[in-house]
Amino acid sequence: MNAQPQAPPSQVATVNKDEVFKEAFQRLRPVCVAMTKQANCSQAKALLHILENQNCCTLQHLQQYILFPLRVILHNPKTKKEDLIEVTLKCLLELFKKTSINNWQLFFDYFQLLCVLLSTSIQPDSDGIPEEIQLNVVKCLQNLIQNADSSTLISLYSVEYLASVGHAVSVLINVAEHQKLHTLRLQALSCLSCLCQDDADIKPDLTRQIGDLFASFLPGASSSLVKIIINEPKVAKYALHTWGCILVKVLDDSGVSEALISATKCSDEPVQKFMIIRDSSWLETTAPKLSILLKKASVAAQYDNWRVRLEVAEFVNRLLHNCKRSLTESISTLIEVLVGLTADSYPQVADSSAVILSSIQKAFHENNCRDITEILEENLFALTTSLPRIIMVADDAEKLARLKLLMSYIDLLGVKLSPMLRSSSHLKRLSLCLMTVLEFETDDIKITQQKNLYHDGPINLSSDEMQWNTDRRFKRFNDNKIEEMLKKMCKYLAKYGELDVLVEYFVDLFLESSIYQRQAVWVLNELIAGCPFPHPISRTCMTRLINEYLSSSAWGTQSNQVSPVTDTVSTTPLTTKNSMVLLSCLLLEGLAVAAKVMKNEFELFLISTLYPVLVKVSDSNMLISQSAYKTVRAFSEACNYSGIEELIYRNVDYLLDCLTLELRHSHFNTNALLVLQAMCQHGGSNLLPLIQQTINQVLSLIGQNQQGELRYLLCVCQALVTAIRKWFCIFTDEDTNEQVSESVCDFIVKHHRLQQENIQNSRPEALLKGIEEGTPDMQEKADIKDDDVMEDTSEKEVMHVSNIVQILENCVHLLGIDSSRQQTLILDIVIEGIFCISRYQDKLLPLAHLLWPVIVQRLNHGNFNVRIKAVKCVTSLANCCRDFLKKRVLKDVLPNLTQYIKQQTKYSLKKDSLYHHKLEYKLQLSIIKNIGQICVKSGIDGLDVLRLAIVCLPYLDSNQPITLRTSTETLMEQLKTVEYDAIELMLEDFNRHNSEVGIS
């Protein structure tokens, strides 16, 4: 029996498809019929479920059958519930995703239906539909356009349907501009890009057809999209992408040339009036308007989101690659935006922008377009022309963006910048930009107020504090990023420009212009910081700068605003004072920069720079003094010295030579005294024997009472006394006893160690015999060694003790001068000097006898600052002289101080914090803090201590300021060490009385 013949595979497939279609139709038919008769949400959901489970081929076959009930529901959406409309749109969206409408009439019907549905929902006077439903409408429209075939698209973009496409463009832009739902706005912009056939593989004829059609919508679409870009940073990325699609389609160079050849006309005259022919006249009128919009949209390059900035780079890339001939007027603007992005802080943006710029430069060269370098030079010239005005009015963010752009131009031009800077106009404009932005703030009174009067101690800065510009403020900006950007720009100028030309220009500006003097020095400092070294030109430029800085009149200007003879203050305007201070700091910074760059080679310049910089170290202004200290420290690091001490010691011969010459005429030039002061402050103990002769010369000048330089002489004395205390490890009274005992122990240990060394260096047999017999020779040698050690120690001690004694003897006579400032300084010297010779009672006690009358007189001085210092001076004498001053304290000091604090009790009661700023309060607090120590150290006890305690008891009242109360409690604890029982009983009675008063 023969087998039955099998059907061909194609026939079997057709039979299977028919069965699938039939089965799907059987499932869809009842749902579609029910929705046509009486639609509800459950039926729509059932239809959506069926559509989700069907394949594309089946839905394509049954497309029109499914679309009919959906169209019936959407035809009049206002009569339907929102949930039904939403599910119906989801069904339509699912169908459009899986099928393609190839029937033009059906496509156009749904295109219009969706546009009308979307337009009615966004009318301001109507309630409309929710934004979630609008989102589904936009998605349906986008999928409808994406899945349309080429014949449908050709019909859609034909001239006859200009109005329909224009309506769709208008509606989508309106949604993107005014709706609140972020997802809806993004979807509308994406749909508009899809309508423009972005990233679609279409034929050139269709591309030209789209460009002709969208040329009619270009003005309105561009204006609206630019408004979105400016006002909505969160949507700017997508708006830029959409606008770029439209511009490329309309202004593509090849599309415009083809449009001129094959321009089509429409038979419909009303439509023809809105049709644009992309000819040369249209380009001439459109390009300037687009240039304005592109400049406005360039603000997106400054947005915080790096993705937006990256999209800006891609936007520029598309326009310059496709529309370089159509957008000739906008090329400079687009290049400017791209150049600014090459210096972006985000690496991905900067790298992408650099790659894009390189590819554009190559494309321009291949297409015989204008050279990019020429455009960069023109843009740089235009930017330097407009930048001074921008600096005056813009905020810091705009200034930073513009300066970043300027730096990018300089970096991109590279070596081609050098010929450009040879042009006087270019260099003048660039320098004017720098001078404008670098204008310093000179109205701040803090600059002048930061005084370093009398130099209480040497400046000690850690490496972290070795930073410049800590107190420098600029008038035109506050952001530190701008200063860093300017520094980087100057380094690029030094790298790519001709250093000698730049230095020559700015040196002339420094010498000739008082307005731009400080800015010019700042620029010169940064130029030499970034110059290549060693290089003959760099070495020549640095030598020129060092000589100009030191020889300029600005270097020799003193910042001291107080007369050295009287206490009168200079009438120089504040801005002038501040300008001098800032200029001095900048000049010092320039020398430090030169030392840092030249390193070991800078040692040749020490002979000309160290002395004048040390003068500035002792300047009365804190900013200048600190800047000079940092400069000297930079010298020592550059020349490989271990520190400033070694720097001064190695160059002491040159410094002493200059000091000796200038001290002969000290009333004409006080620089020598300032240098000696700096040497004492920052030198080491090995310096004392070398400068002893100079110190004697200074002390002789004090003896001559040269009023003109007395303040400077006293500053030298204070620096010397402070240095001696530091060099020879002399501490305050609390550490005196411990230090003396340690010194004795150290001497014994050192003596024993020397004896052991002598024993080891001798022969063992002779040594043993000598020790056993106690030979006179060994005893004599040991005595000689001991005498040498003692002589060396005593000689060293006599040197510094002799200096202190001479200084204090001079202070006895100088305390009678009228100047309160100088009296305060002299009392400071006395306090330090007393501690320095506290171990030499044979020297101290006669001096205390001489100093006592004049110090006691200062306790009644009219100036409270002098009285406060006098109290501290008495405390120092009591600490060092002990009971030697007991009778004098009881007679001259204790009654005076007790009377004052007794009088002030009622004045300080119930006072607020403003009382703390009065000098009366400061004297009151100083007496309470020191009087207990004075009594205890000088050996006062008995009734005298009790009388003092009774006077101070009222300060324990709760209504007294807390600082006075705390100091009084400390005073009582000190007095307890002398009269414990009586003071304790007195305090208990006082506390009991206060508690009874509180209860009553």
C-alpha cells in the first residue's frame, strides 16, 4: 500500500499561519465587538493582555481589525473615563510597537488623531487629560513614525502635508516647554527627533525633502528649544540633541546645495506661502539670527552636569562637520564653545572636546575651509578685547569660564602664540585683561593694622604655613579657582611665548605705571615660576628682575606709619599704605620664586639679596615681616642650607661688613639696626661672639641717647635679650630651680666624663700606678682640665651676662623718656633681662637696686599699658630676687596695688562683657593675677597677707566678672601657702555669710 504524498513545506507553513491567524481572530473578535458596542476598562485590559501575548506577524495581519474599536474610543475621549483612555492608548502603543502601518490613509488618520488628542490636552483653557496619559500619546506617535515604511514617510514629508507636520512639531515643542512631568518632556523631545528622522537610514531624496519641510519650522522651533536650553538645565541635554537634529537636516551643506537645484513647488497656494526655498538669500537672512541663538545656547557649556557639557561638544561637532558652509557666521562662536570645553574639569568632556576639535581642524583642511588657527587667533583677540568689560560686571562663575576659555586658546595655539604676542596690540590687550582681573583690594584696614611692633618674638612657621596669599584679596573676584587659573595661564605664556619679550613688557609696566604696579609684579612672579630653567634667556630674565626689584623705589619704602621720635601717626591715605604693603610682599615673593627656580645657582645672588630681605624681616608690618621670613627660608632651601641659622652664620662676614659701614651713620639709615635685629631673632648661639663688637657699638649708641633711632635700638636690645634667653636655655621662674639643679648635674657629669676620657687615653700601667699613689702630676693635669672647662664656660657666660647688664643699666636711664610706647618696650626688655641673669645674683641684685625706683614710679603712670607692664616687671623681680625685695614691696608696691583693686571693686560689680575691653579692667586683672606671686616670692606673711586677702574677698562675689573671680580664687590658693589656717577660716566665713544672704 503506497504512502500518501506529503504537502510542500510552504503550503504547510501557510496552513499553520492560517490556523494561527484564525485562532487569534477567534480570541480577538468577542473583545473587539464588545468594545465597539460598549467599551469598558476590563474589556480594554483583556485586549491589552491578548496583544501582549501575540507575535508581530499575527498582529500585522489583524492590524486594521484591532485598530477599529480603538479608534472609536479615542475619537471622542472627553466622553470616556480616564482609565479607559489610558488602557486604550496602551493597547494602541503595543500594536504600534509590533506592527507597521503601510496604508498611507490609515497612517495619516492616526497621525492626525494623536496630534489632535495631544493638542486638546495641553490647551490652557481646558481641563485636558493627565500628563501620564499624554505620555502614552507621545509614545504612540513616536512608534507610529518609527515603524512607518519609506513610501509612507515620503507622503508624510511632502509639501501638501506641511500643515500637519507643523502641527505635530508645534504640539511636541509645547509639551516639552510647558508640561511638568520630566519623563513626558523628554519623551516629547525624543518624538520630535524621531519626526526629524534622526539616526534613521533614509535615502538622500527623503533627507532633502525633510530639510525643505523643516525649514519652515526652523525659526519657531529654534527659539522654543533655545528657551528650554537656557531655562531648563535638566532637559537641556535632550533639547540640544533635538535642535541639532533639526539644524543638520535643514542646514546640511549637501542638502542645501541640492535644494537649490531641485526645489519643488506646491499646487496648493496657501501652503506654498509657508514653503521655504533654501537658497542663498534665505541663508543670508537666517544665519545671523541663528548665530544669536547659538550664542544664547552656549550657556549650557557652563552647566554643572557633565553630560550636558558633553552633549554641547557633540552638538558643536555635528554642526561644524555638516553645516560649516551654511553657518559661516557662527563658526567662531562654535569654536569658542568647543575650546572652552577642552579645559573642562571632567576628563571625559575635556578629552572628547579635544578629539572633536582635532577632527574639525582636519575636516576644515580637507574641504579647503578657513584655517582653525586663524579662527583661534581672531577669537583670542576678540576675547581679550571684551574681557575687561566682562570682569567689571560679571559674577565669579562667568569670569572663571571666560578665563578658562582664554587659557584654552593660549594652550591650543601653543608655539603659534609667540608670533602673535610680538604684535603690540595683542600684547597690550592681553596685559590689560590681566591687569584688570588682578586688581588688588586696598581698602581693607586689616592690611595696615596687622602690626609686628617691637617684634615680640621670632616668626616660626611650619611647612604647612609656608603659603603665600593668605591675607591677599582681589577686588574683582573672590573665588580662589580664578587665581589658580591665572597662575596656570601665566605658566602657559612663559612656556609658549617669548619670555624676554614678556618680561621686558611687564617690567616697563611695573616701572612706569603706579596703577598697574602690583599686578605687573604678580604676573612677573608667575612668569618666572613657569619658565624653563636652566636656559640662557631664563637666567637673563631672572637677573634682570632681581636687580629691578631691589633697585626700585618701592623696595626702599618703609611701612612704618608711626614716627620714631613721637607717637604721631602718618596722614598717608589708607589705600596708599595698603598698596605699599602689598607691593612689598609681592616683591619679596618674587625673590623667593627666583630662588626656588634657580636653586643652587641663586647662591650667587645672596650677596645682593640677603641683607635687604633681612631688613624686611624686621619690618613693623606683620604681612611684610612674614613674607620676608618666607623669602629667607626659601633662600636657605634653595642653597641647601639646613635652615636660616646656618644661612646667617655662613654669610655673617658679608652681613657684618655692611652693618659696620651703616652703623657709622645710623641716624641716616636704620637698616643696619633692622638687620641686626633679624640676625638676633633667627640666628644661633654661635653668632654671639661674631657680632659682639657690633652689639657694643649699638649699646654705645643707646648711651648717646640718639632719639632719632632709639626705637630701633630698643628693638635690637629686645631681640638680643630674647635670643640670649633662647640660646642659653633660660626659662621662667617656675623652671629656674629645676634648671639650676639640672645645670649643676650636667656640669658634674661632664666633669666626670672628661676625667674618664683622660684615663682611657693614658697608659693602663701608669694610670693604675698614678691612681694608687695619687701622683701630683695626674692631679695637676686634672686640675688644669677642670680650669679650662670652667674658663670656657665662664667666658661664654660672661659675654652674654655682660650684654644683659649693660642693657639693663641703660634701661634705668631710658625709663624716664616721655613716649609711652618706648616705656612699654623698655619694661619688656627689663622683664626678659631679669630672667636672663636670674642665676647671677651678684649681678642681679645691684641692678634690681637701680631699677626699683624707676619701676615703682611706673606703677603710677598715666598710661595703663605702662602700669600693666610695670606690675609684670615687679613680679619678675620678686621671682628672681626673692626676699631681697621684701621691705621694698611692703613699702612701695603692696599699698599701691591694694588700694587700686580696693577702689575698682565697686566699678567691676555687675558689669557686662563690654567692661572687659577697658584698660582699667586689664590693669585690675593683671594686679590680681600677679600680686599673690609677688607676696609669696618676696617672703611676705602674717598680717600683710591677711590684709591683702580681705581686700580681695569681694572679688569672689558672684556678681563680679568670671575672669576676676577665677583669678581671685587662684590668688587665695597662693596665699594659703603662707597663711593656710587664717585664709581658710576667712573663706569659710565669707561663704557662710553669702549663703545666709541668699536664703534670706
